[in-house]
Amino acid sequence: SAVISQKPSRDICQRGTSLTIQCQVDSQVTMMFWYRQQPGQSLTLIATANQGSEATYESGFVIDKFPISRPNLTFSTLTVSNMSPEDSSIYLCSVASVRDEQFFGPGTRLTVL
Amino acid sequence: AQSVTQLGSHVSVSEGALVLLRCNYSSSVPPYLFWYVQYPNQGLQLLLKYTSAATLVKGINGFEAEFKKSETSFHLTKPSAHMSDAAEYFCAVRGQGGNKLVFGAGTILRVKS
């Protein structure tokens, strides 16, 4: 399975600011994804990070709020822009393996004051 | 479209007792089904997956799940609960050929000594 790291592991931010979360994988992967887990809730897919093209966003998520970069096959960033307390969540990146599995990073726990 | 329903947001069992976590799915195409476990303050770990091979799937830590098409179910079981099994468990579905994982709401398993 792939080893996935995320930075930062947690952060406390002020309303109106932006935070960029990094996701690094120890091997080249085609598919990378960003999920959000709001407090006490399940995971919701934000977008699929495509290498060499724009990310594909799910309904309810927009590029202006959650810009994503995917400069190569091992790295991606998610930015949470103009944050509000409602953005307080755990943000997780995941990768798809050739064996139809998805592996998740440890998550970034974000608190917005 | 796919969806997952996990019956019971909280399940409590005694140590050594049978663990049964329920998952029912809906899918417009043949599904792939997954169970993940999330320990406190950690990311998700894949327990097991069903990808149209054997209907009884064995995973890590003694867990197994049976795919029952007639019941659209994929319940997770373990014969004997251990204290270390206390965690939140998520069932997820995606269509064959797709990449988007749709998660259930999660079931928190408590193991009593």
C-alpha cells in the first residue's frame, strides 16, 4: 500500500484567512482525491486532483473556495480559501491503487476561529 | 448513483462477543464495496474490499464481510471482539470502473470489558 503524508497535521486559523494542505505519496499514482470530514460526520469527496489538468469538483464544491494543484504524480495541495468556522473539518487526501483500493493519509485537522 | 446506509450509529459489545456492523448499499451498476476503520485522531485504514470475486471477504484483524446481492448488504463481522477494536467503522461503495467512493455515516464500535 502507498504511504501518504500530509502537512500540516493540524492548524488553528482565523476567519478570512487561507490554508494550504500538502499531500505527499511515496510512489507515483494516477488518481488522487481530497475528502472532507466534518465534525461527527462521514467523509465527503471534494474533488479529484488530476495531474496536468484542472481538478474535477463534486457538487457543492468550487474551485474558488478549494483550489487544488497537482504538479506531479506524487504530490498535491488543497487550499481552503477565505475560511469560516463552517470550514472546521478534517481534510484527507487519498490515492487509488491499481488493485481498486483507496488509501488515505492521516488527515489535517483544521479549526477556524 | 451509489449510496450506503449503515444501521446503528453506535454499537456496543462485550469483549469476546460477536461484532456485527450493518451496511446496505444502493448502486445502479455492479458495486465494489469496502470497509474502513478510523481510530481516534487517525486517518482511515482499509479493512477489506469486495470486487466481484468471492462473496465472503476476509480482511485484517480477524474481520470479514459477506456480499449478499439479494439483500444489497455487506455486513462486517468478527467472531470475538477485542478492546483494540474500539473505533469508528465506515462502509463505502463505488461503481465498477469508477473512482468516486461514497461513504456511509459510520458506526462507532464500543467494546466493554
